[in-house]
Amino acid sequence: MTTIARQSARGALIALIGVSLAGTADVAEFLATRSAMFMDAPGRAAGSVIGLVAWAALLGVATLRYYARGERQGARAATLGFAGLVAAGNVGLTAIHLKAGVGGLRPIVGGVLGVFALALAFVSAAPTLPSPGGGGE
């Protein structure tokens, strides 16, 4: 019998996969449409590539946790670690863009996605508790 916490964690993982996919696609599209940035501002390009790798790693870990049979050791910690990295990077990027008055809505959406990913990672990593009806695994 499935527990309430496990059902909630699975739902959070599905949402986390969606958010991670959106974050990965956003950064990939940003890099693909600004190829001149690699020559003009290599530091900025490197930061964007690191952001892409972080989003893709979070997507990979969340997907593995969803489809794998049973939790792998360290999978919850990896999910929280990558989500924390993504959230910190995106919130920092948002703050820099807001202070400079550039970037428009895109960095703000990135910051919101990063924080949302971290919240979903915490929900997905919650310990499994038996359901109120008894049962449990």
C-alpha cells in the first residue's frame, strides 16, 4: 500500500521534472540565441553554461528518482544539492539584473523557477510516513 508522503513525494518529483525541464530549456535557448556572447563576454557565457549544467543535473537526478525502483543512496541529497545550487544561482542572477536595471522579465522568472525547484526538492525528499488508515510499507 502506498503512503500519503510517498504519493506527495512522487507528485513533487513530477513537478520538479517539469520545472527543471523549463529551466534547462530556458538557459539552452538563451545560449543558442546568443552565440556571440562566447567571444564578447566569455565569463558571462561560462556562467550560463554552468547554469545549464546545474539545471540539467537537477533534471537528471529528479528523473532518475522518479523512474528508478527504490531510492538510490544519496539521491535525495543530490536532489537537494542541485536544487539549492540552481536556486542560489538564479536568485543571485535576478538580483544582479534588477540592480543593473537590465534583463526584463526573464531573470525574474528564472529566480522564481529556481526557488520553486528548491521547494519541490524539499517536498520530494520528505521522509516516508505511514498513511493515517494504518497500512504503509
